Amino acid sequence: MNKHYEEDGRYTEKEAMALFGNNLSKLTKITCYRENEYWSSKKKAMAFYKRGCKECDPSSSEWSRYATIYTQLKNGANSASDHDGDDYGGDFAIECY
């Protein structure tokens, strides 16, 4: 198992498949840079992406990625992606700060 899970509850897709098989519905799925990762809880995923917003320059594309994912989760989604239509971030009213 990778060090991420021990630190923050995050699994790579390979790890999640090995541990949970096809029963991944218990985990929160995040797609970022077209890579899937799975979290042991939505709360942990939200904390990670909110922290990412705080640590990035608000004018950067990285901030937009974190903000897009955080906002989707905050608005009730059980899975989220950094891609929201044609751009990253959109006009979300988020509470990253």
C-alpha cells in the first residue's frame, strides 16, 4: 500500500481495485489529470482539496482544479472531476479561504 493511504486515506486506482475489487461504491472517486484516485471518506477528500486551494495561487490552473473538485464534493457529489465543461474552475462560489 502506498504512503498516501496511511497519511490521508487516498488510494490509487490499482490499490482500490486490489482491496475492494469491483465494489468501489463505498469510496469517494476523484478524477484529476485524467487519473482516478479513491478516498476512504468524502470528508478526507474535501479537506485535501480545500487545503490545495489555500496553498495555490488563485490565478493558477492548479487552483482551478482543486476548486472544481472541492466545490463538486461540497455541493453533494460522491465523485468529482477536475474538468467542468470547457474550462477548469468555472464561476463557482467556493469557500476555500
